[in-house]
Amino acid sequence: MSSKSRRQGQASGPSQRQLRVGESLRHALSEILMREDFFDPDLANVSITISEISVSPDLTNARVYTMPLGGVNVDVVLPALNRLAPVIQSLVAKKVHLRRTPRLRFLLDDSFENAARMNQLFHAIKQES
């Protein structure tokens, strides 16, 4: 397989390695956030859902799609997670054995809202017919 066709294959989606690393990071992050290995008043008693982790092709950056349970205090929780990202990254590095742990960037996962909006639209269409 030539290098050109390999590059075209990567453009279609993440590689198996990216998916495996993302999944292992997600499991480690879930465990860390569940056990609360660190203390921050903005994250106290807040349940956080990590729906997906998207890892860059060179495995140096990772986008962590999160949503606080019930979508409450998003404007407080997300900045707190990004502020604590270096601390959380070092805790993840102890659990996931990689040469370099990807730099974590926490983003709001709006897929739940999109799914609810699409459900309402489909329901409205069904009502009309």
C-alpha cells in the first residue's frame, strides 16, 4: 500500500490506534472523575458524563466531550475541568501506559441536545401526517 493511499484512508476517519487510545483514556478519566482524586469546589458533588474522546492522529491532543449530569452548571464545570486539565492529565498518565499522554481539552457535548431536538422534529412530522 502506497503512502498516498494510506493518507487517504486516514482522512475517512480515525485509525484503530486513535480509537483504542481514546477508549482507554475515557475509561481512565471516568475512574478518576468518579473517585475524585483531586479537589476543586466547582467540581464537588457534580457527576460528569464523558461521552467520547477524540484523539489527534499524532496522539498529542485529545478532545474530551463531556456533559454534567442533567446539564446543570455547564458554565462552571467546563472551565473548571479545563483549568485542572494538567492535573487530570498527570493522573491519567499513571493509569494509561503511553509514551506521551495526550494534552486534554474538555468540550461540551451537545449531542444530547441535538438528539432531543431531532426527536421533537420527527415527532412533529409524525403528528402532521
